Amino acid sequence: MNEQVIRTLLDAVGRGEVDPDEAARRILEAWRRAPFEDLGFARVDHHREVRQGFPEVVFGGGKTPEQIAAIAERIVAREQTLLVTRTTREAFEAVRARVPDATFDPDARVIVRRVPSAEPAVGLIVVAAAGTSDVPVAEEAALAAEAMGNRVERLYDVGVAGLHRLLQAHERLIAAHVIVVVAGMEGALPSVVGGLVSVPVIAVPTSIGYGASFGGLAALLAMLNACAPGVAVVNIDNGFGAATIASRINHLAAAR
């Protein structure tokens, strides 16, 4: 039970649709549950949503399919949104055996199972990718942001090698509350976007490029040295990290 669920419940009490005692019972029941669940190999943090607004996200790297499936099952049992990053089809098959309505994106390597909600997606996050090779990281960001309850628009293959493609989409950029810009090679796109808009830009360097790109280090350093103000940078290929920051900014903007 997160802040939004509590607000919705209290609004229902105010409208006379839910008895105050019933509302109190639901809230107390949620808080009395153990804050984490010990599975032996992992301790699932069920109060992450209460503290941070979104449930614990499962990083699939280094975990077996069976471990991922067991964690996923416990998250879904608490009626929380499931998000697994950097995972495999084998892990998805194990998860689907326990969570039949989970979905998998093989390019982004993400498993998602959203809790049905009457609340519409809020605000607008634009996820822009410089090239098609950057799309897997961009999709990780886009899918994660959607799972977190944001409205997301994708703007792909708009790198600086053909700047007219980006300029043609200027109106879409300025309509966003926050923009995630994903780029490899020389990593110039976030600085260009940052010079065109007044909203925060979150730059994601990717490991795409030839030898002198050093697996994304060249793009990372270029983004850290961006001359445009308002550009923040996450780690190489970290689409999920960018989505988390963008979601928090977007929800604050939407609330205002």
C-alpha cells in the first residue's frame, strides 16, 4: 500500500463509499505485515513501495531462473507491480509458470506485471534514443517508466548525425515533464536536447560504439561534460536508473 493507494482510499471514505473503520483496518493490516520476507537466498523488501512509492525491482543478472521466479511470486502475492530487469527468456518462462499474466520484452530484457489500477498514467516522459542500436536500453527505460505509472512517448533514431530528425520533433520534446536521452558513440545527443528544452534531461550513455568508445566510457564522459545546463547523467546502459529518476520528477510535476 503506497501513498497513492492510501489517498484513493481516504477519498473513498470522504465520498461515503468506504466505512472509516474498514479503511483503518486496511491501512493497519498493510502496516502490520512483515516489512520483508526471508526466502533464504533473498529478503524481499515488501515495504519498498511504502517508503519509495514503487515496489522492489528485481535485478535479474546473477540470479537463477528459479530464484527470480520465487521472488516474483512473492511480490505479486502482495498485489505489487512486478518489474524484473536484465533478465532472460529462461527466467521469464520460470516466472510465467507462477505469474501467468507477466510479460517479457526480449530486447529490453525486462519482465513486467502491472497491478490493475483505475489510476491513469500521469504526466509525460519522453524517451529519446540516438540510434536503433540504443533502443534496447531506451526500451528498458520506457518500460520501467510505464510500469511506474507514467505516460511515456518514444522518440527513436534521432541522433546528431541527422539533426533535422530531432528538430522535427521539437514540439514533442517541449511537451514533456522530463526527457530521458539514450546515446552511445560520442554521446552528444543529451547536450543538444538540453539546449532545446527547459525541463530536466537525464542522459544515459550506452556501450554502443567502436573501440575508442571504450564500452560507453567516451559517451559517459561527454555527457558529464555537457555544456547545456539541466543535464544529469546515470551509469552506462542504466535505462532503469534513468526511468526511476524521471518517474519521480514526472510525478512531482504532475501533482503540481
